[in-house]
Amino acid sequence: MLTANKIMPQGAGLAPVLLKRAPTLELDWDVRQKSRFDGVDSSGRRIGVFLPRGSVVRGGDVLVVEDGSLVRVLAAPQQVLHISHCPQHGSPFDLTRAAYHLGNRHVPIELQPDHLKIEPDHVLADMLRAMHLIVREDTLAFEPEGGAYSAHGHGHDHGHAHAHDHASGGSHDHTHDAGHDHAHTHRDDHDHGHGHEHGHRHR
């Protein structure tokens, strides 16, 4: 098995001809959000991927193999919920509201100008339908939005986040474990134990 421990986001700096010739490795989001995994590329080679912890691989990224060869990653189609607004009973703003509520639940979500995508969840599907949105199950590439400080910035790298209905694959997580609400507590003492006390003594 060959190993790859370097990633070139979206193949930046590589000549188009090299990208076109490179074998491909099709992976779903569950695998691409991991820093260590293996797979078989389109030329039949088994590739073991060992990236720095916290790395996320996006469709279109290129892996550099130990023998100097390149492998282009494709986002594999997977089961998703496709969410769009209802022209008769809503407006595009409904998608903004939906993204807000999903974000509060730390749900991995792909943002597109005219639709959203999330991983299948019947509870969330019912919530979204109650908001007069159209929710349908589909098999599509999934590129969820990345965090503000993620390696690629957006989970997209295609102009905007996450629009990746690549016919051959595309979906993010963050991935943010769906359905888990996280409470964040902020302390005015800067969370370093350096509380500042300001006192004035009057005589």
C-alpha cells in the first residue's frame, strides 16, 4: 500500500494537464473529514492517507503520494436531504432561517444560493417542513460548510461554499455531529485565570 501525507487544496499551482491525468479517489464526507483513512484509486492502487490531525479533504483536493504521483479526490454522491424554499408559500429568506436553526444544532450543512443540504435526519426534516420548506431525499455530493478557522476556510473552495453538486460526487462538517447542541461559556477574565480586579480606595 502506498501512502500519502500531503494535500494540495484544489490542486492549487498544478498544471491542468497534470490534474486531468491524475487518477481519482472517490470518497464520501464521513471519510473525507478524517485525517487517516485508506482507499483504492481509479488506477487500482490502495492509498493510505495520513494527514495532520484536524485535516479535512474536499472534493477537488489533490493528494501527493510517496512515489511522487498525484491523486485527485472526488466527493462521492451520498444520501442527503435537499432543502429548498417553496415558491408558493415562502421566500428565499426561509433558507436563511433554516440555516440559522441548523447552525444552532451544529449540523453539518452545505450552503447554496438556492438550497441547503444536510445528512439524513427525520427529526430535522420534520422541523424544516414545518417551516414551509421543501425537503427531499437525494443522492448527491456533500460538501458542508467549513468553520471560519478551518484549513480551507470554507468547506468549499469553489467560490462559494459548498456548492458541490458535482455529478460524480460532492458534501460537512464541518462535520459537526448533528443534533448536538454545545454550550459555550465565556469568562471576562480571559479564560486564563487572569482576572483583573479594579478597586479604588477613598480616604
